[in-house]
Amino acid sequence: MKTEEPASVIDTSKMSSDQRAALELTESAREAAQAERGFAGGLFMGNFNTAQIHPFPQQSAEDRDQGDAFLQRLNAFLKTRVDPDEIDRTGEIPAEVIEGLADMGAFGIKISPELGGLGLSQTNYCRAAMLLGSFCGNLTALLSAHQSIGVPQPLIMFGTDEQQRRFLPRVAKGEISAFALTEPKVGSDPAKMETHAEPNGDHFILNGEKLWCTNGVKAGVIVVMAKTPPKNGRNQITAFVLDMDTPGVEVTHRCRFMGLKALYNAVVRFTNVRVPRENILLAEGKGLRVALTTLNTGRLTLPAACVGLSKRCLEIARKWAGERVQWGAPIGKHAAIADKLAHMAANVFAMESMSLFAASIVDRDKKADVRLEAALCKLWATERAWEIVNDTMQIRGGRGYETAQSLAARGEEPVPVERLFRDSRINTIFEGSSEIMRLFIAREALDPHLKIGGPMMNSQLAMASRIKAALGAAGFYAGWYPRQWVAKPGLELARFDPQLARPMRYAAATSHRLARTLFHAMAKFGPKLERQQVLLGRFVDIGTELFAIAATCARANALLATEPHRRELVELADFFCRTARLRIERLFNDLSQNADARGYKIAQKILAKDYDWLSSGIVSL
């Protein structure tokens, strides 16, 4: 059973009032990590538990057949009924496309059949996201925002039976839904939220404005987050399910972007909107927990879509690199382009392995703690996918930068690299930017240490409690720290291909190295470690690469039993692990050999306008 996060884990006594409010609100919304933290959590504590990832989880034949049946229908529909370039040009998704998707159940993929949905698994949902991601970013965003963070996911996880019966059949049939959290002054800091709901008998009166509400222009029902009256001196945020035709709800603006031209993204204003109490999700004051938990599972969709996008880019790049001849040979024969192709293929296999592993955790247990795996997948896949689409444009050259419409007009194949490039740029920002993801992962990685050592440094606690905590921490670390210098025996690698067992051993040993190096940083910086965001980001990136190595090797090893391309599988996984190892070693080096402090000082001088002279010679607006 999950419990509330202890309020004493982090000392807030020396923080400003704004910092304290933000941290306390976020910490109160966190669910305490399960006793079994999972494979990803163990990596940061030097616990490389092979049994948690090997044998790599495989879909059952029945589950795969169910997914195949839907994916075949979806694939045929996309190829015959959807023109993604036309959607991009017009900025609109045709009504018949939305109706066709609704008819095949694409708006209720994970909703149970009893409530009008398809009842497919998380793995099959991710497979659908891969297919969509390879074809049309606008449709991917529509269906993902609707199901992953819109009404279906939070209702499935937190809705009462009555709420599910009332809303889920509607959204399963194609009524579009949305999620309203962000505000003009609120991004990742919910303590600044201004939208508020005041109790009024059996209703709440909602007032405020939400920004960047994806699907908001078309939505019939949304989940909206609002401040409700404080309790015990602490701010409260509550999640409400709200019909968009309720009096006082107004879409005031449709936002337009560099890519995803048909994104139905809205500014939504609420003026004295009456929301029934029975529309509260989970409980009053639990809205941020609803949001964070929903995002944990919802984040699995984005890396899956990045897999599809990256596979499409690899296909485009491979074809062009084989056809385009320069200096007497196809450009793929030249080392610079060949290097890009090899990295593309290796990273595609790795991100797919990570995504499928994380999805399998949800399929095994709908209430599993998948926050770390989902965040690692989101961070790594979105950044690698951006590199892949960028390299694809570089390989295609001018034809990558030229629009598909222009290419077709002059008789060339209308390859939409330019559209894919624009549409994919948002991925490292959507659902938590890469910077926020690194901070989120760092907080989760440090959680065991904060629980053990946090109370002894918390000046808000009684001295007796701090002494007791110090004795407990000394006992724990006396046993834990020496183990981080000794490789764990018995990694259960006997059934691994020898070429795959080698990087797994490296990952296990490096997990110990990561754990002890992180501990050294905690000892050096103490509570100030949370300010070392660039440093923490490197620790996170090391853990992410280790997760990628493990998922890649475990999946490759599992596929050896069924795939005919045994040699290619091992070669690809081995190449990926070698490149990941190089990145890891650079990151470890950068932990101690860096210019972070100097860079921070320069940045502060830039903010203070000490470097305004650099702007001379431009058109100043």
C-alpha cells in the first residue's frame, strides 16, 4: 500500500516562502515509492537486479493478435483515408478522419469494452502510438492528448464507478477530451496556479484561465486543475471533470505553432463556472496527485511515438543514402553518413526496447510504480528522436529542407522530412521538458537517500529525532557503501549470448559506480546538491544510458530465440552498448572536469545586462 510522503524528508526552513510553497505542494502530491522500486530505481542505488528485466517480457500470442487486428485496420485507414501533408497545409483534421478513427475505436483504445472501448493493453496502445508517430504528428497528438492525459486515463485510474459510466462511453465513441493544467504564469510550478474553485453548497464555482490546453478547441469534456481552499495551512489543488458546454466556459484563442499545424490547442477561460462536487476526481485537494500520476503513465505514449517517427526517418535516410551518388559512390558508403545511419539504427532499437519494457510493467500491474521508467523513456527517446530527425534532414540535404509539396511540384518524391522536423521539435518540451525531466528523475533517484539521511539534516525536527535518524543512517551506509565497491555476484547472465552478457556486466558494475559517486556528491554538497542542476543532470543521463543498455541487451537476447536475424541483432545491440559506454565515460569525466561554476557566473552577468555589448550590430526590437 502506498503512503503519504513524510513531510520531514526535506528541510524547507531556509527556503523563501515561494520556494517552500512550491516544494511542499509538490512533495505532498508525490506518492511514496513502493518498497520494490523497480529496475530503474535500483540503478541509482547500485542494485542492478537482472531478474527484473530478464527474461525480457514478451506479449502473449492472444494480446499480440488483438493488437495486430486493430493495427491492421488503423494502418489501412491511414494509408487510404488520411493525407498528413494536407492536414499540415490546412491546419485542420477533416471531420471524416475523426469520425473514421472514432468508428474503429481509436479514441478508446484502453477503455474496457463494457464502457465502449477496445480494452487493449498498454503495449498495444504504445504500438498504435508507434504507427501513428511514423505517419502523422497531428493525429498522434490528437489521440495521445485525448487518451494519455485527457479524460480516459485519469478516469480509468481514479474515477468512481459512476464517473466512469457517465464519461468513458462518451470519450470512447469519439467525443474529444483534454487536460487543463498550464496557465500563463504556471508551467512546472503549480504553487503559482491562479485558477481557483470556491465551494458553494453541492457545487464549486470555477474561475481562471488555462493556456496550451491541447484538444481544447474540439473538446467536449476536460479535466481541469484548480486551487481550492487551503487546509492545515497548505495550498490545495483539485481535479474536476468538466463539460465544455457548461455556462461560463469559453475558448478564447486557438494557439498556433511552428509544427503540428492542426493541433487544436486552446486558451480556455472559466467565468463563474458551476462544477458539481461529484465531478471531483479522487478527492478534494488530490488534484496534483491525479495530474502527476496520470502523466507518469501518459508519458509512455510519447517515447512510443518517437520510435515510430525514428523508424520512418531511418527508412528515409537509408533509401536516400543508397540512391544518392556523390564522388563516385552512394553517400551511405562515405564514413560520415555511414556513422549517422549506424547510430540511427542502434538508437531506434534501444528506444523501442525501453518503451516496450516500460509498457510491460503497466500490463503486469495497472497500479505499478512506473514513474522512473516512464520518465527515463520520455527523456531519452525524445532527445534521440530529435537527433535522428535532424540527421535525416542533414542526409537529405536541400531535399530535406524543401517541403513535400514543393518536391512533388517539380516531379520528385514528396518525402516529408521538413514536416517531420517541425512536428518533432515539441517532443523534448511536451509533458515535461528535458530539463524538468532530469530534475524529476534526480528527485526520484535521491529519494532513498533523502528518506535515510534527510531527517538528520532537517533543522525543523527535534534534536532527539535527528540523532535517531543519524544513527539509523550510519547503520545503513556502513553496510551499503562497501557493497558499492564490490561487483555483485550471480547476475544470472548464463542464458545471455556472450556478446550481450559483456555489456550487462559493465552496466551492473557501472551502477555501483554511479551509486557511490552520487553518494560522494551528496556528502560534498549536502542540502545544496539540489542547486547543482547541471551536475545532477549528468547523474541522470548516466542512469538513463544504463537503463537503455539493459533493456537493449535483454530484448535482443529474448529475440534471439525467434528472430532469424540473430547475427544482426547481436551486432546492433553490441554497437549500441559500445556507443552508450562512450557517452557514460564522458559523463563521469564531466562530473569532475567541467566549467559549470564559471558558466553560471557568466549567465548571471548576462541577466544583469553586463554583456549587452554583445548585441551591438543587430536590429534591436
